[in-house]
Amino acid sequence: MMYQKRINVTKTFLPHLEEYMAQVKRAFDNDWLTNRGVLVQELEAKLKEHLGIDNILITNNGTIPLQIALKLLAREGEVITTPFSYVATTAAIVWENCTPIFVDIDPLELTIDVTKIEAAITDKTTCILATHVFGNPCNIESIQEIAKKYGLKVIYDAAHCFGVKYKGRSVFSYGDVSTCSFHATKLFHTGEGGAVFCNNELLRHQIYYSHNFGHNGPEAFFGLGVNAKISELHAAMGLAVFPYLSAIIQNRKKIVECYNSRLDLSKVQVMNLHANTHWNYSYYPVIFESEVVLLEVLGRLHEENVFPRRYFYPSLSNLPYVAKSEVPIAESVASRILCLPLYYSLTTDEQNRIIDTINSTIK
Ligand SMILES: *Cc1c(COP(=O)(O)O)cnc(C)c1O
């Protein structure tokens, strides 16, 4: 068989090395590598403008800000959450001594099913932590209404949402707190990194000091904190990637449109976007008729040296450290879903190879 280049579900977007080095040189020239140096502040300012939001705090990853938000808002109570997300969402809840209460998902949009939230609320419930999965916004209005009715806080894991707008506004601007990941595999990245968004001034202050050991100057403390600071070297990567953002999104759009037009969509289900969403083309999930078909497709793709990922499998309700719960839709979707390769340098030939392999397997 002809040698075929390995294709993974994603590939980190790398700027030219000289562009990264030029940013790193600035950190060297400043003799300053962390503690909110000029590169971090410049990246924050650029992202703020680009996203059209009032506030952003960039952090060392997308998980610690979830933990900080839960520490401040969930206070070791029960947290209503989705079983269909990356493990970080549930792990953060358990790590903060809270109890995850799983609510099943909508089978078409793949986000938490808001019609099932109220039945899961008890007098121990403090918070809702929902994921805008694959950049698809949750039913934000309904969640807000429920939260208001029961006095709950709302945190959104918006790790996949860079560039997503809902009703004309950055999706990061919704909820009490919203978090994003700038991990190397995400649409916009700093190698490792993330961000936290919050509209409430007091809460913003709490998050800010929590992310820097609780410091109030060198010799005093506002309260308990941890270290969630991002370094200048990571901000340097962000500044080098930043100019490519619209090219990255345009390119992904083209790849998504090609999947949409060439995949046999009578045999697979794709994700329904929530209404009023300006999406970022961050993932291309396909849901097969059964796990048997998924495994057959996966096997054929592996023969072609193509490695999609089973995002997100298994359902988080099956983690060994959570109590069992009834979430049949999430479990069914998790067993049948595959995210297809989607990244900047994926060529048309490579994409055709993927599509032809899938179509010929499911026909
Ligand atoms: C990537 C991801 C995270 C974690 O982000 P890190 O920056 O890797 O810590 C959290 N939640 C979801 C849904 C993710 O995909």
C-alpha cells in the first residue's frame, strides 16, 4: 500500500518559529517571565477587543479557573452538570469537594437538557456547571431562568468556544462565570493556557486574587488562593498565533462545509446548532447508528492511517469516582460519536480520503 501520512483528529497550529521567537525575545529583553508581564497584558487587551468583551483574565489553563469558580460559587454543594464533556468538567467539581449531579443531554444539540434540570435540584444544589459542547451554546435563557428561580450560580465551561457568538455577543459574556481553554489542541492556543470571564465586579476581584495565591500586595492577603498565572512564554505563543485567527476560522469553515456536502448525511447524524449562534467550526462530530458501526468505521480509518477521536467517550457518568446516574441519551451518544479530523493544514486530498472511507463503510 502507498505510504499515507498519519492524520490525527487535530494538529496544533504553529506560527512561524521566527514570529514566536520575536515575541520571546521581548520577554528576554524585559528580563520578565511571569507575574502578569507586558506580553500577558498585551494579549489580554487584544483578546478583549477581538472578542468584544469588557473583561478577561488569562490563566495557565482552562481547568484551574473552573476550580476557582467552583470554590467561590459552589461551596462544596451539589453541582448540576452535563455527562457529555471533557473529563475536566466533572473532575473540577469532585476536586473542589462538590458533588456532580448529572442531567441528561439534548440528543440533537448535545448540551444539557434544560427540561430535566429542575427535577435534579435539591436543597444542597448551589450551582449549574454546563458545557457549550463543541462550541454549541447551551439553552442559556432557560438555564438563567432556573438559576434565578432557585438562587443558583451558573458557570459555563466554554473551553471550545473561542470566537463563538450567541445573539450577537461573545458566548463568554453569559453566566456568572465562563471559562475557556487555550490548550495546544484548541482553536486559539498558547500551548497551555486559558481564560476566565465574569461580569460581576466583586466576583471578578475574588477570581483575580484567587488566581495569584490570594495576594493583596507582597505582604497581605485578601483570602485563599492558588497559582493560575500564565507565563510570558505562553503569552508569546498567543501573540504569535493571534494574527492568524481569522485565517484559522475561515479554513475550518471550508473544511466543515466540505464534510457537510460530501459525507452521506442520510446515514450519520451531525450536531444541530442552537438558534442565534455564530459558530467557530471548532469540531466536526458525527453520530453513527450504533457503536458497532462506529467501531467498523474507526477500524477502516485506522487502516487508512486516520485517527479521529471518540470525543467524548465514555460518558462522564461512568467515571470511577462518581455515583451512578440515569443518563441514557448521553451514554448512547457517547458510545456512537466520533470527532473527525479538523485542522488548519488538513488538505482536500486528505479530507477526501477520510470522507470516502466513511461513506463506503456506512453505505
Ligand atoms: C480542553 C478542555 C478543558 C480543559 O482545558 P485545559 O486548558 O486543558 O485545562 C475543559 N473542558 C473542556 C470541555 C475541554 O475540552
